[in-house]
Amino acid sequence: MDTSAADPTPGVDDEDAVDESADDALEHEYDIALGDVIRTERVIRKLSRLALASQVGMNAKTLQRIEGAEKPATMKQLYRIARAFGVTPGALTSAADQKVGIE
């Protein structure tokens, strides 16, 4: 059986893999920016990570992972965090957009 011509991922060519890799990198860059925005807003409001996490109904480790871009925030989490800050989720994502150069 000749495996030299076999495609390692059926239905996905090399160009698609490159595009996906670039998308993953951009998504991670955005997660970093959004985590920075959340951390900055939390610090400005003089909230500990534990205090904010308790206020929005998550554990402090989850918030730490969001702020550190280890885990992207869900829409529900983003909404709750924004409400705790007295802003809209759009205000947080707009600030992240500016950090990564999306206008």
C-alpha cells in the first residue's frame, strides 16, 4: 500500500491548516488582550480576584485563567464580569479590540 500520497487530514489541505493556525494565533492574542482588560478593570476598582470571582459566581482559579489567557471567557462569564464593573460586555471587548488593533 502506497502511503506517500495519503493526506494526513482528509478534506483539509495545507493552506487550510495555515489559515487555521493564523486564526488560532489571533484568537489567543485576543484572549490575552481581553484578559488584560479584565485584570486592569478589576485592579482599578480595587477588587481582589477572589472578590470579583465571588461576585460573578465563578471560582478565583477560573478568573485567573481568563485573565491569563489560559481559558477564554464564555459569553455568560463576560456578561457577568461586565455587569460587576458597571459596563457593557461591548465596552470590554472594544477595549480588547483596540489592544489588538481591531477597530
